[in-house]
Amino acid sequence: MAERPQVTVLGSLNMDISVTVPRLPGPGATVVGGAARFTPGGKGANQAVAAARLGAEVRMVGCVGDDEFGRRLLAALRAEGINADAVRVAANTPTGLAMIAVDEGGENLITVAPGANHQVAAPDVAAAAATERDILVVSAEIPIPAITLVLADAHKAGAHGAPCVLNLAPAPETPAKETAADLVAAAGANLDWLVVNESEAAAILGHAVSGLAAAAKAAAELTARGRPGPRHAVVTAGAAGAALAGSDGTHVIDGFPVHAVDTVGAGDTFVGALAVALAAGVSAPDAVRAAAAAGAAAVTRQGAQTAMPRPADVLAATGMAWPVA
């Protein structure tokens, strides 16, 4: 039996509190929804679960609070077969929370209280670096200094280190000391993969990005930023698909038509799936296509981690066979 791809995730862990509403509320509005659902979440933990369900051996690094939510999040990771030994329990700090409203069309509105995720720092970056892995995944619900330190380590490792996928989500905004554009410029060509959606690409580039054609142009522009930019850039465009730019040009991957129930966690599924496919040696365009199929499968069910697909689910929802044994 072939060895499973080894994926390390450095990122956030949250308890998601989700409510389905008839429509998303506007400023000052109150909307009455259904019963609240408490489910494990956080971009980092979501990506870890997606990777584990799609065939990887996964190690999670991050922080939770010393409270009931933190204990539930750790138990959920271990139930998925994820190594959570490097998740640090931060004393006197609450576990991160995400408050999510989902409308009848599957669109969502999310507010995050970071809690212990803001405690991620140099010791956690060192823990992520101290593991054998085929690929490292980093998302942006942790402090910018920690992300900067990870990228600096990637710079030192150069071509000899494991590839790093940076999912710059959510994109840091001014008046942060370092903006999204600063992070990408600082990483330069030492960043193997940058994955963003349309709004995050717009935050980096300073202009609007909307639709698949614009995503393709944005991906190509992202690879030219910095000294130069990342080796590969992916800009996702929701149900329309995703665009990839790299050394062999730009590729447009059409979306998979499915009935969307809940889009929460679709982007995290995409990133986790991409990491597994790349770690297994799947070519860049085929890995992005596989990730798009996994993301599409995720939106056909409610929740974040609860909806994340296994290979059979990807096949059933999209007709695409998952490329990793």
C-alpha cells in the first residue's frame, strides 16, 4: 500500500455557531432564523479535516482555549484521525468562535471572534516546521507575525523545503502593519502556492476582480508581484470555477454544477483538497480541478466540517473520480 500524503496545517480552530435565515440581515436589521448549530470549524481545522477525508495523513498546529469548546475541537480532530498533539491549549483565553448566518440560497455572512487563535506565535511556527511533511498549509486567521515567520522559514528552506500553500483568507486589511500585498511581496518566489478568492485577490492587487476571466488575469498578475511573485497563484471564483497561473501559463478550470445548500467551508475544502493532490504528485492543473470538484461537493450539504467530502462524495456530486488513492 502506498504511503499517504503527509500534510501539516498551521491555522485557526473555531467553534462555529450557525443559524439558517430566510435572508441575510442588513445593517441594523434583525432576522429570525432556525435553531443554532454548534459545529467544529476554523479555516485551519477545516482544511485539516478536508485533507484527512481525502486521503492525507494530517498534523494540525494552532491554539485553542482551556474551555469546553477547545476540548470539543480537539476531540473532533482526533475523531478524524488527525494528529492534534501540536495544538497548544492557551490558558485564560477563550477558544475562537465564528457566528455564521446562512440564507436559503446557501450564501453566508460570518463574524469571527479569534480568541486563542491570536495566541499563535513563534513556538507554533517551530512546531509546524519540526514535522516530516510533503506540504505545509497556512491560512490567515492567525496573527500576521506568525504568517510572516512561516514565510521567512520558507525563504530559508528555498527549493529544498516542503512546498507551502498560503491561503490568504481572510486577507489582512489596513490599518494592519502589513497588508495582504505586503505579505505576498515579501514572500516573493519563495512561496510555492498562493490561494485566494476574488475579494482577496482584489485586496492584494488593488482593483476589482469579478468572474472567471478576471480571476485568470488576476492569477497571472499575482505571479508577477514581489521578487517575482509566488510560483503558482490560484484565484477561486465561487461556482464559476478557479484560475491557475504558473510557469506553464494560465489555466481556467470551470466549476462543477451542483445544487448549493451551504457554501460555508467550500473554500477550505478547496485548499485542503489541493494540498492532498499536490502532495500526492498530481499535476498543478489537475490538482486545481480536483480541488474544485471537492469544493463543489462540499456545498451540497450543510455545515463546514460536517459537509466536507470523502472521495465517494466527490464522485457522487460531480462525476469526477478523486485522483489520490
